[in-house]
Amino acid sequence: MAAANPARLPMKTTARSSVTTGLTVSAVVLAAASLTAPAAAQLAPVAPASRAAVTDVGDAPTRLPPAYPMPYLDPSPAAIKTVMDRVLGYIEREAPVGMVDTAGATVAVDRLARGHAFKPGFRLTSYEWGVTYAGALLAGQVTGDRRYTRYAADRVNFVADVAARYRATRADPQATPVRNMLAPDRLDDSGAMSAALIKVQRAGLGNRNVRPQIDVYLDWIAHRQFRMADGTLARQRPLPVTLWLDDLYMSVPGLAQMGALTGERRYLDDAVRQILQFSQRMFVADNGLYMHSWAEGMDPHPAFHWGRANGWAVVAMVELLDVLPADHPGRSAVLAQLKAHIAGLAKVQSGTGLWHQLLDRPDSYLETSASAMYAYAMARAINRGWIDRRAYAPVALLAWQGVSTKVSPAGEVEDVCVGTGVGFDPAFYYYRPRHVRAAHGYGPVLLAGAEVIAMLRNGGPIPGGNGQGIVFR
């Protein structure tokens, strides 16, 4: 998906570059070896064998402390919230509320005109920030910290006010900073933001302009987005009739939340249809993973299991099951699909707790946003009783512990793949840049932290010390 961050923002990159000119033969051999080594080994080298002195020739060596590259034992909700608080502080600074004129002076909403813009920062109306609002809302609910709740509610209400003001003046949508709210023309415009706005509305936090904006978004998803003959949402790029797995999140949570808000079953029916019909075409049962894209008529069809796309899919299923009535005829099929996907994801988790950019290719880099999505979805499914806590709580907790190492002291989320289209070759995915200004990581980290806190409140790992791994009852 297209990157949502303005080019004018200050940049901090996590990318690394190297040259091989002038290397000795030995250095070239070593460099070549490093290129073929698994990414986990490149990013978190295995600790050398311990030479610590021991005084017992029996089992004393088994008590030597492992050199974990991430926090491992003794997790605590307080430690998780400390990481989340750093993220909140960062997004408060970097996504401010307010409008400015062409000279950079602050402008009141009731004085908006052509050429006015949001204050510089992350885009408050992007799909990535729709996920961030959802994450902040959940964090507020779980932790009781109103700063998170206010973060989401204040910005959702603000952008709804801005859109309402431009709509009332009959402004050309293309000449406003809220074109995607006034005249959405793709699922990226509508899906994540609609879900966030409905969550704010259902929580009783929305102002009078939120509900009309919800209707604009849902009109696009339900009635105007291109679909295949069987009703499956599709795009006409890069090839005619192409499914992007990302679109499960760009549609299903909005449809599901609209069904919950209005009580109209047609929205839930459509959401179920999307999960099952995307899965029929894109889920690879042999490994339990989704391909990123599917193009009608392509045969044989390559399958590139991009991490974040699989994250969009698993989160979409969790969001749907959260509101889908127990008696809905499609519920059992969606739940079975969720279980199959989570099982596939668990099999390819790295030893750091993170997952790779291409899930089944351990020489691709470790990517943070997808890993946070999996931590959230698994913890949510555990907390709802949909999957076995004993089997998957260690996976979810280790995922969070890995993610926590990617949050800088300033609250930046590192090693996040930038916005990504679809490709049919591995190089496209291997070399997508990573950047702290890739906005896709902030919402998932808040979602994951909040849900893992909720999971730990139901009981943490069994105390076992150094000789025992993460074990849940």
C-alpha cells in the first residue's frame, strides 16, 4: 500500500548499505556468507559458547544464564505499558491536532479555506492512523489511562470537524487536505478509518460530525468499490481483477463495526463473505499462510507470503469474530480459518519472537509491524477462548518481547516496512526499505501491548526460573 507519510517530515532510516570494492578474497567470502545467512543471525548474532567457570561437574552448566536478545522471563504489565507510553509520547508529538494556513499560522476550523493544511506530522486521516486510533482506544480501555482514549477521540473528532467544514462550504475535495474523507475512491481511504470512527462512536466519544462521516466511508466499501462477480472486493491494478490481501483489513473491520453499530446483518454477511472468498483464492493450506496477491487467470500462481499482509488478514478475522453473533451461519468457518492461519504463523516465528518480511524465507529481514499484528491477534484470540492458551500464549508473549526491542527510547517503532504494493518476485519484498516514519507500526504496537497486558492479567507464565521456558497453564 502506498506510504502515508509526507515527504517533508524529518527522516531517520534503519537501512544499512555497504560496498564490496577493494575487499580481499577472504573478505569477499565472508561477505557472501553473510548474505546467505538467516536474517535472524544477521540481526541478532548467536552468543558465543559460555566459558564461565563452574564448580560442579554435574548439572551446574545447565544453570548458566542464556544470552537472550530480548526480554524473556518475568514479563509484567507495567513493563509493557512503559514501552507503550513511549510510543504514545512520540505520536502525541508527531501527529498534532491543528490546521495551518499557507504561511504556517494556526487556523481555526471555522475559518478553513483553500490551501490550508494539517499541522506537519503523520497524516491524521490515513489508514495507518485509523489503526493507530483503534490501538489507542484499546490501550485506554485496558490500562485505564485516559491519555490514550483522549488521543484517539480528540483526533477522530477533529478530522470529522474538518471534513464537515469543507463539506459545508462545498469545497472541491481535491483542493482540501481531506479528499479521502469527502470523496473516498479506494478501500485505503475508507476501511481502517471507518472502523476507528465507529469504535469511537460506539464508545460514546464521537461528536455530531462523526456519524455522517461513517456513512460516507461505508457507502464506498459497501456500494462503490469494484467487486468480482461473486461480490469479492478487488482492484484493477496492477493487473485487471487483482486481490490484495491488505484489503481484508481495509474492508472487514469497517463492515463488522457497521453491523454492530446499526444492527443490520447485511454488513456482517458481507464481511464474512470477504474472509471466506479471499481465503478460498489466497490461503495456502499446505503452510497455513496467505499469499499477498492473487490475479485472475494467472496459472500457476506465485505465492509470496508477505508479513504485513498476513497481519492485515489475521487482525481482520479477529475484529470480525469480536462482533459476529454466535448464531451467524458463517461464524464457524471464519473461526476455523483463523485457527488454521494462527497455526501457520506460529510455525514460522523466529527465535527473536519476530517474523520475517517474507514469512517462509528466513534470509529476509525481521519486520516489526507484522510481528505486532500477530501478537495482538493471538493474544486476542486467547483472551476470547478461541485458541488454546497453553499452545499460543508463549508465542504471543515472545512476539511482544521481540516487538518491545524495536521501540526506541524516543518511542519510534523501528524496522517497519514502508508502504508496499504487490509483486510477483522475491526481490521486490526483500529490498523494501524500513523506516521509523513508516506509519504502519504504531497502531499495531499499541494493540499488541494492550492485548498482551489483558492476557497476562488472566495469569502469567508458570514460575520456573532459568531451566524452564515460557509455560502457561
